[in-house]
Amino acid sequence: MQNKEVLIEKFLARTISSSERKMLKKWVLKKKKNLDFFKEEIRKRSKNSLYHHFDENEAFKRFMENVEKRQSKKQFPKSLLKYAAIFVGVLSLGFMAYQSFIKTDSTNTIVQNEETSENQQKTVIISLADGTKQHITADGATELFDKDGNTIAKKQDQGLDFSLVANEQGENLIFNEVYVPYGQTFNLKLSDGTKVWLNAGTRLRFPQNLSAAAQNRMVYLEGEAFFDVTRDEKRPFIVNAENLDVKVLGTQFNVSAYKSDRKIATTLVEGSVSVYENSNPSENILLTPSYQAAFVKENGAMTKKKVDPRVYTSWIENRLIIDNLTFEEILTKLERSHNVSIINQVESLRNEIFKGEFENEDIKTILTTIAASTSFTFAIENNVVTISE
């Protein structure tokens, strides 16, 4: 067996492999003193931590119960899996206990979260170029038709595929728009084979037939999306997010551009991208894998830093990785992902910093876990969450 301190360090740093994780579990269960040593190592590291942490005993219990559960069977880009692989961690480097493997019903009730009435919808809405709107449901039609009865897309698991009928589409550059309400995610396969995962509260406007684009393949984003772009040396793929453009030839990256957020963040997983204000394309930032460009809307400042990409792409697998987020930022993410309205009456918590991870949890489980180490209580009524002292 590897040195136990090394395994524990890997466990806390989220770099432990499946075989090493099982090895660690076997060692911990072998003797009581091993378990005590493990917990003491966690406590030692948390003494000097600036972050909140949860109850170690309860966290470790969850670890033991779930360490060998199989990960989700959802299919995602292979190169993304190395960043977004499910791991059985109950404590992050900030020593907040993960509750990642409490399996709960992921179905969420829909309530209003924004002024727009579209957030009350339980279905994904697609607005076609011919002016019609259609609602996409899990048990609905398997094909998408325009008003003339022509098939323009076919339903796939949790999404639509426009590539299957691309050759049948006309040569005119016409745009469709898809809107994903809070509490849901959706995916598209564009006519050129590019795959797009759309997060909750996201709107994407895209050409029905990208082959009709003579120069650039341009899409327009409001919200958050992960792109796996089909490479085309002659026609770059451009994501327009407000006054920012992200230009690629073919690669994998995430763009978060919610109107209510103070910045637009582009995180690169694979390949390279160029990020720039569309009014000044010559002043661009070139990203390489594991780097993020952040554009501050208020003053137009652009920064670049190295990050862990899976922190920003974990939403694709219905996971929430909290990495140096304030309590206020966490609540914003929860409102979007769970389609709830949250009223925080504890002003002192707004800027508290947290670390940790959740997988496929309901809102009650997440808040109960956080509240175990933080001085607040909460009540849920008609999907309105009120946080109080």
C-alpha cells in the first residue's frame, strides 16, 4: 500500500484514483486507530483553513456508504471526463465535507425566479425562424417540424439533433433560438456536428444550417453553455456573449454569460480559443487548456488565470463544485439549478467563503449540509427558500 499520508493527501486534493480510493477505504476499516488517524488528519488540516467545513463523522459515514457506487452512465466528451470524472470525496481541500453521493430524486418543481414569464415554463422552448414556437418535452414528438411540415431536427436524449437533416436544409442563413428554463439543462447537436450543452436559464440563437455560413459560424449566447466544436479551418466558430466574442476553429470550452452576473467567463478544456471585445478584436486574449478569461462588464477589464476546468464544467453532470465561492454566489447557482427563489435574511453570511461538492442533490439536502457548519436555518414554502439566523 502507498504511504497512508500520500493517499489521504490525494483524497483531500481530489486527485485520488478509484483503485487508490478503495485501498484507502480498506486501510481505514482495518483498525480503529486507522480511522482515528484519518479523521485527525482531516481535523489538523481544517484548523488553519479559512473555509467552512462540515461534520467529519457524518461526512466519513457517507464516504463509507458510497465509495464503491458506480458513476453516472451519461455520455460526455472523452477529453472532458478527465476533468469531470466522478470521485468519491467527502472533504475538499478547504475541508468542507462533500455530500456528493447522497442519491436523491433530481426532479425539481418549477417556480418563478426572474421577471420573465418564461422561467415559469416546465419545458424547453424553441423559437423557429418561421416565427413559430414549440415546447420540447421528454414524452413529446421525436421530430421537430417547421410550419410547412419539414423535419428540421430529431430528438435525442435530453436534446435535439440538427445534423441528421442538415443536407436537407436550405442554403439561406436562418436562425432558431432555444430557451432553457431554470431547473433544467438541455443539449443540441448543430448542423455541423458541434455539440452544445445548455445550462439552466440559458438562451442560444444559432443558424439552422451552419453550412450556409460563408465565413464564420456564429451563435449568440445568454446564460451558460459548454461547446464541443467541430473543427473547420476555413470557418471559425464564434460565440457572441453580449459585447464579448469567443473565437475557435474546433475545441472544447465553457462560457458563462448570464446578464445578472458581473462578468463573462470563458474556460478552456481543450485546444485554444481567442477571447476579445467584439468592438476591438485586435486586443484579444489567447487561452490554452486549463485557463480562464474573465471580462468584467462594469469597466471592461479582462483577466486571465489558470483554473481547474471541471469546477466550471461540472454542471453538465448535474454536479455543483463549490470552489472559493461566497455564500451569495452559491445561492445564485442554486436558484438557477433548482428553480427556487431564495431570500437570505442573514446579511453576515453573504461574503462567507465555502468549498465542497454536491452531486444530483435536492435543494433541501444541499442547504441542510451547509447549515450543519454555519449558523443559519432555512424554511421552504411553495419553492421559496427563506434563510434566517
